[in-house]
Amino acid sequence: MQRPIPWIWIALAAFLLLAPGLAGRLFIDVLEGVTLLVVVGPLLLAGAGIVAWQLAKRRLTTCPACGSVSFGQSVCPACGFVLDPSGPPGATANQPEVTASDATIDVVAQVVDDE
């Protein structure tokens, strides 16, 4: 079953667009506002997201002892190394005795029975 063409709604929209009165102007202004919101809204949200990410990235500190990243803490949550946020990275008060590149890990192989 074919639906009839809504000539009444088409005529009403054409009248509002062509009418020099308040109704036509209001309709065009609302359409402009919606279009502006659809186009500029995502751009503003993307810009706010980039600014928020840059602000959050400043507060991230990398532990020089273990390499884990923490969010604005004074002590590393992974290894307990005291982080100094005021100094440059790597210039902390308590340096580890053995650096990670010089450390040796002893591995002992054990046989596991399949029981």
C-alpha cells in the first residue's frame, strides 16, 4: 500500500521558509542554531579533550627505579621508590643500589609432575 505524499507538511515548510514574518525567521534561526551545534559541538569537545589530556599528562611521573607510571604520587606504588616531583627525572634522593640494566636474575628450572 502506497502512502500519499504529505503535501500539507511540504506546503507548511515552504511557507515558513518563504514567509517574511516572525514564524519564518524563527524557523530559520532555529535551523541555524541546530546546524551550528552539530558542526561546532564535536570540534569543541575534541579541543577540550586534548587540553584535558595535556593537563593529565603533566601529572604523570615515571619511576626511575622500576619504570612504572603513577599519577601525581610521591611514592611509587609498584616498588616504593620515593619520587621527587620538584627535581628533574632521575635526580631523586635515594638511588637504587643496582640499576635494572646491571642486575642479574637467577632462574631455577624445576620439573613439574603431570599428576
